[in-house]
Amino acid sequence: MTIGAPEPSPEPLLAPPGADDAVRARTPGWVPWVVTPLVVLMLGAALDAVDLVAPEVSGGAAARFVPPDGQRSVATDAAGIQIVTEHTRSIGIEGIFAAPSTIAASVLGSLGETEVREAQWWRASTVNDRGERGADLFRLSSDGVTQVASWGGPIGFVFEPAIVLLPPEVQPGDTWSSVGSALPGGVLVYTAEFSALRADGPFTDFDEGREIPLTGGCIGVESTVRIEDVDAGLSTTLDESTVWCPGRGAVWSSGTIDDRPAGRAELRPGALAPLGGPSTAAASFGALLDPSSRLLPGRTLPITITDPFFGPSDVTGQYPVAPAATADGRLVVVNDRGDDVQVLTLGRAQARLAWFGHPGGTVVAVGTAGDLVVATTARRQVVAYDATGRRLWNWAADELVLAAPVAVPAGDSGVDDIVVAARSGTVTRVDARTGTPRWSQSLGADARAEVVVVDDLVLVADERERLTALDAASGAVVWRDELGLVVELAAAGGASGLVVAMLESGEIVALERVSGDERWSTGYTGLARGVLVVDDVVVALTDEAVVAVEAGSGEVRWRGAGGESLVGESTSSVVTIVRAADVELRATADGAVIDAQPIDAGSISASRSVLAVGATLVVLESDGVLRRWELR
């Protein structure tokens, strides 16, 4: 397990498997966070998804070692801790916006706005099996692959100048060095010396001695990095050997931090088991509503990230994708500034970023199933994360999945599954634990954007003006009706339950859930905004009116002014209507207005999304303005 060289190789730095636990324990304090960015650059990729960086990318030949956008790697370190890493590639100023504002300001100040706008970035975001998170920012430039910053731990770093990890035309026998500050103002300083060697192997993991397979063109690097606090007279020294492979990053590392063993070894990243047990489900907004309900005045919540070292800073971005809610009452959003999935904990004064993930490419839709967050991307991928933000699995659809993934309630397994409908018309039930398809069914036409699961049925509309009910267990077609183009869809369970569709033609059609037979139909005016089967009525909303009709007969019970969004549940006696200027609670029995709260002006957003999250109602503008109303 040494790195070959033109001259005799040094002795291996890796402690042998079975070394004393006390020796292998993680270094306390801020020292481990030197390991993440500098020692153990185990930012490798999945062995089943190796990609070479496009030749036009900056960084010279060294750029071939950088993993592509959205790739995931899994590694174990010398203490037996498993680490999941996601890789983000970006160009321009958005590459530094994901970092705390202190880092972003420092990088912008050192490079200047013009250079930042053209800069090519690589971000590696890690989360381990303890739920601990970290992130490292790298740049690809004429200097090769350089490390710019690190954050997420008890201490963060901003390197000026950036540390050269790999020169642009790195070859065995090359040597290079970097000297500079490790924090703004020179609070910490660093010196780094590197040499490139042949990666001859073999290289093995730390526990079972399994060999890490190398792809062609790998290179070894040996380094000594010292970080010092000059004023306090403190320093730490890192010696390491690292193996980099094309398209995978650093796949193996062994070294010491102040004589303590450290390192990482890449694993084949199959599906991971989610961490922890089921979360405590939050009481739902709809279930808490009753005729005595009132809303507290709405509040605008800043979205913040709190870094252990750099402190709090605001998160900015664009949020055009409809959000989702987790079972424990957190908000799942998609920030187009970086194409990250972000999970927010909603407080009374702010929304705090709990974790983020980067599925790769543009995120199209998000949904949840139990503790899982599931995203679909423009690369036709369906990607699942557990409650800590560890990416568990990827599944490739045959076409774009535009509709949010929908949970199928847990059966004997006790774990919810996922149903996705691709634009191609292929509907698939996916095992939420592994990402393995249980069944697929073709609709024979392009699917429309909405999927509804009710009892034992999966309901999907298609572009041939049909609504199809599939058996949730087998995927078999239970019934199919040629209704017209469906624009809004809702259903209620039970033997006497209804399926209700608002059609593009201006009709509301109610079908028997079991047979698909039509029970009644009626007309509506305006643009459809939502429909709910609530208690014994059907409530339909357009931009012109809200109308409630008897579920049994289709007779109109009451009417009111239209709005933008409709929120409620099948067991609720109250529905919520969101308009441009206010949020309104209405009784389903007679349409009486129970309460109304204004929405403050000020956003210039082109669109907004409305969602019930636990005991709160949130409105998210696409420009990032987040408002929250809480039930009294």
C-alpha cells in the first residue's frame, strides 16, 4: 500500500487494520477539519458512473481528476466512519453563493467580480453516518485544481492564495508548493509542499483489506501541510499520501495529523440504508383546522444558514419548483442558484437550513415519503435522501419526471414506497429503501403533471385525455376513462370515495373511486387552481371563483371569490384559500369566512407556491420571499 515513484517509495503511512481504537479515534477540536479539506480529499465518485471532465474545462490536464456534476461517492475513514459526498460543478458567481457570506465576500474580494463570473468551481459536500456535514470549495483555473475554502466544522478555512492540489499538467516526479493565509486577515497561515508519484498500488481499505480498484491514468500525490496560529504559537502538521483517478477524484488516502493516523478509502456506493428510525410525524395543518381556528398574523422569514465557525448568514436564490413537506414538519425547497435541494426548519423568526443536497443538473420536482426526500432532475434521475441529507440511491427514468414523486402508504414492509410518472407515460413504483422498481406500467401516452395515490389506486392523467387508475400493488390497470385533458385532480378514500377532475374544457367530473363510473359533472369558469374532496363536499377553486358542491349529487352548496391556491384535507371541516392579498379560512359546510389575514406586499416574484407544513401555512415566492402563518 505505497505510492510508487521514480525513486524508492516511502514507507506506507496507513495504520494497519485492527490498530488500537484509541489511536484511530478522531482528533478533537478543529484539527479534523484540516483533514477534510487538505488531508483526506476523498471526494471520489461512484465506480459505476465514471465520467471524464470535458476538455474545454479549465484546469488543464488536472481537470480530468475532478468528478462530474451530481456524482456521489461513498468512503470510510480510518476510524470506520462512513462518508457520503456529492459533487457540484458550476461556473460563475453562484459557485460561491452556497458558502457562508464571510467566505463569499473574501473570495469575491480576492478575485474581483469579473474573474468570479468566469470562474469554474467544484464543491464537495459531505455528510457522515453521524449526521455531521462539511463542504469544500475548489477552483479549476490556469493554476490547475486549487482549494479555495472549507466550512461546516468547528473551524473553517479561506485560503489566499488557494492551495494548489494538482498543477495543470501534473506528472510523476513534479514538485510544487503553496504559502499563504488560511483565514482572512492572516489569523491562520499555511505552508504546503507536494510531489507527484506513480500510483502503482495495490491500495486497500482500513477494515477488511479490500483492494480499491484503480482506473487508468491515476496519479499519486504526497504532501506535507502545516497550518499555524502564529499569535498563539499553535500549529498542526499533516503528512499524507493520496491517489487521484480520472473522473473519481481522490479515491484513497493515508496519512497522519500530528502523528495520529488518518485516511479514507472509496467504496462501491450502492443503495445505503437510511440513518435512524422513523421521525415523529408532525400534526397536519388540515387535521388541526376546525370552525374555531384562527391564524396568527403572517411573518416573513429570512432563510439562513448557521455555520459553526462563520456564524449565521442569509441564503439567497430562486425557488421556482413547488416545495414539499417532510413528515416531521420541515420544508423542502429547490434553490435554482446552485440547483440544490434544501430542507428548512421553520421557526417563528427565521427558516434555518437544516441540510442541502445536490442531485446533479437542474432539479425538476421534489416530494417526500416518510423520512425520505425524493428529487427528480433534468437528467432523468430520481434521487433519494434520508433525514440527515445522505444520498441513498439514484434511479434512472426513461424520460423526464415532471410530477412530484408521491408516497405509497406503507404496507407489510412498514416503509413507504415512491410512485413516479415519467413524461413518456411510464408509471413506476420504486422501493423507497433501495431505489429498485417494483413495477412499471405504460399509459400509452405522455403523462400529465399530476399523480394522486388514494387507498389502493394510483391515478394518472395523460395527453390522450384519459384518466387511468392503476392497482398500487401490481401496477395493473383497474379502470380508464376518456374524460378530456385533466388540469387538477383529487380523490377521497373508502368504498364510497370519489375521484374528482377539473378538465381544461371547463368541467368538473366526479367518478366512483372503485369503478371509475361517472357520478356527476358540472361546469366552472376561469382558470383552474385546485380541487379538494373535503368531508361531504367537493371544493373547486379558479382565479374567478370558489365553489363547493355536494359530493353525492353535484349540487352547488356555496360560492365565493376566486384565488390562487387551495389547501385542505379530506377529513377537514375547513379549507384555506390563498389570494394575492390575503389568506382566508372558510367552513366547508356553508362557506362562512372564519378568519382572514393579509399578505404583505413587497415581493416582485412572478410565481408563488403554497403548502401546509405541520401546524403552519407557508407561501414561498419564486424570488425567495418566505411567509408563514401559524394556527392559534
